[in-house]
Amino acid sequence: MFHRFFILLILCSVLSAENSYQLGEGVQIDELPIFVGGYISTDYRYKDEEHRFRVDDIALLSYGNYKALSYMAEVEFKEFYVLTQDKDSTHTEQDNKLYIERLYLDYAFSDALIGRAGKYNTPIGFWNLLPINILRDTSSNPITNELLYPKFTTGFGMEYNSFDEGEFKLDLMLQHNDSLDNDYNNYEIDAHYGLGLSYEYDSYLIKLNTGYFHKINILEDDFAYALLSGKYEDDMYKLMGEFGSQYSKEKSDFIYSGYLQGLYHFNDKHAGILRLEYLNNTDSIDDNIAVFAYTYRPLYAIALKSEYQLHSKDDSDQFIFSFSVLF
Amino acid sequence: MKYLFFLLLLGTIVLKAQNYLLIAHKDVPKLSENQIKAIFLKKMKSKEGVHFIPVNLGAKDSTRRAFESKYINVSLQRLKSYWAKQHYLGHRPPHSLKSQKAVIAFITKVAGSIGYIQESALKNSDIQIIFRWSE
């Protein structure tokens, strides 16, 4: 019920919004400090003689602020329509449930210190803060960012930010309760304590994250993780790499994973990407992946991406093409 | 003849050079070029107790292009990418004002405000000039 009311509210708001709209920037509701936007993502994948077409994300978001208080609300249809076809059969699936992707309140204690309560994207590494197709370099995420830590945290957060000639940031993540709308979090958790430190100077950014979480689905387990991330970016090139590890208390084993990625802008609209990924696990699901990708953005807020993944693991090579829009 | 042509060309370029000013309310402290970039990207929010309020001109304004080229110093596409990501994170770009006159009026009145204009537009001396540059 809340979901439907939220969509209705956003649609009414958009209809009465300002005329000078530019794609990818959202719209302001009259003169109110309230903004709305959203995104869609569709993709096609060919893997192991199977074709899959998905309308993956249809999402609406709204945010705004009043004095020191601000909010973010985002709801999303996930895998709204999925069609798979192999040699013998064709299947279609639809998920009409509207998920709460993010829902939080921020309070700015000062210009440097912000407190947060609610469900938010765990601010770890480079990919999880911007986890939607349109904002990513490639259609897929590096496996490092799918495995090591919970993608969402429901609880409290704190961000301390200081800028002199470079930007220093400290993030704290605290969850000691059940998660909000946990259906497609990569881990179902009831505890997460995380710490992040980052420093950005000119074109360089370095980041370190570490934390602990408690998984409650399937096999209950406690995990500790650490991730080191580095990036250089200018108008032509982007070079980035992340290397991390996760320790499972129950299994007493470690996962190690990392990647190196280079991106080259042929011009404003075209970019080529090469990513080399590595995964090592004592459960013997090791994989080495090479991703060759090409992205075309007629406007920044519209992306057509293709990629081919070569895996050392059998029958895992795949081709992905995606279309995504931010509005 | 060649030198004469060169001098004429140089003279034309000098005559056509446009002077710009980075201006701020009187209470804004001394800033480096790096800090100005950070203020307009909304990464740096205050210094010495002064809360900054950066103001832009319209997206297609030539003075804004000159400012972004000099101080933000990233391609237009990269800047769009930055603000698209900030939109997803719930942050907005600086507010845009319609004219240089509006920028001057705003900065005269509002503490912590900072913006840019063409030098020829400045009639009011009750604001602080932080940097002057030519193009």
C-alpha cells in the first residue's frame, strides 16, 4: 500500500514539476526542496547456449532537505520481466513486487558530520555506492563487489568529511537489527559493523574498508571483510583496482578477490573498457575473468553497453548487452 | 608584411580577450584554486566558520563555460557524469541564476556566497574579488 501511494505521489509531483527538465538530473517539485527522478535498465545475456532478456530495474527515487534534515526514498521493480530461452524451452517470469531499495533520513550535525538512519547502500568500494547500470562503466559489477560485503545496511550510519587541499572521508556503518526489505540483498543479515576511510586528491582516490557482519539465511555464519581500493581518473583515462578478502568463521576459510580495470574515452560518447578479475576460494570455485566492454552514451543519462566475459570456470563465458536510462 | 599580419592578428586576439572575475561575499576567506573547484562540486562546504553558497549561471552561458574550463577543469561529459551520480546520491548542483546582474545582487546580500561574472558587468564595489582571469 505504501509503495503504491509513493508512486502516485511521485507521478503527481512530476506532472506539476518545472519545465526546464534535463535528462538525468531529476526534477524539482515546484519551489519545494523536493526532487524526484528514477532509472530503468534492460539487458540481454547469452550464456551456455541460453538467451535471457530482462527488464531488470524500474525505479523511482525522491530526495530533499529541510534545514539540517534530508531524506532519500527509492522503490524499485527488480527483474520485472525475465524471458529465458534454451534449445528446448522458453520461460517467462514476472516479479511485480515493489522493493524498498533505499529509505533513510540524514541529519547534518555540521558541514562535516552527517548522521544517517534507515536502509542505505553500504558505502564500500567504488561500485556499491553507485550500483545501478546507468552509472556503472560496464553492465556487470566486478565479482569482488558482489561477494565480500552486504550491499545494503539497515541501521545507523555516520559520515565525517573534511576538505583542505584534498578530501578526507570517514564512514561508519552500524546495523544491529533485522534488515528492511531484504529480499535481494546479497546477504540476509541482522548485524553489520563497518568502517571506511578515503582520501581524494586531484585525480587520485584511495579507500580502505573493513567490517564484520552476521548472516542469518541458509547457513548462519559470521564474516569479516577488508577491501582496499584505488583509482586514477582524468578526461581520457580511468584506471582502478580493488583487492579484498572475506573470512568465514563457520568454515574458517578466506575468499580473496580483486580486479584491475582500465577505461579509455575515445570521445565524449564512446568508451572502451578492459577488466581483469580474480577470485580464489577454498571451496574451489576459483575463477579468473577477462571483461572486454564497449559503452556508447548518446547523452550521459542514456547508455548502450556491450561486454564479453571470458571465464576460467567452465561454461561461464557470456555476452551481455544492456540499455539503461537515468531520469 | 608577414610581421604586420602577425601584429594585426595578435592585436585582434588581445582586443577580443575577455576578462572574468571570481567574486564572493565580503565574509568569504582566502581560497585556493583547488578549494574553489571543491566548493562548486559541493565537496567543500565551509572554511573558518563560513558556510559556502556557490551560484552558477545558466548551463549554456559562455561565462559559466569559461569558469568551468578554468577552475573545474574537467570535460563537460565528466562534469555531467559527476552530477548524474550526485543526483542518484541525493545531492544537487549549485543553484543557477539567470544573469550576471542577479549573481552580483545575490553575492552582495548573501553571506558565504561565491560566483563568477565578466569583469565588464561589475559596477558594485561592495563585493570581494577573489581571482581575475582572461580568456
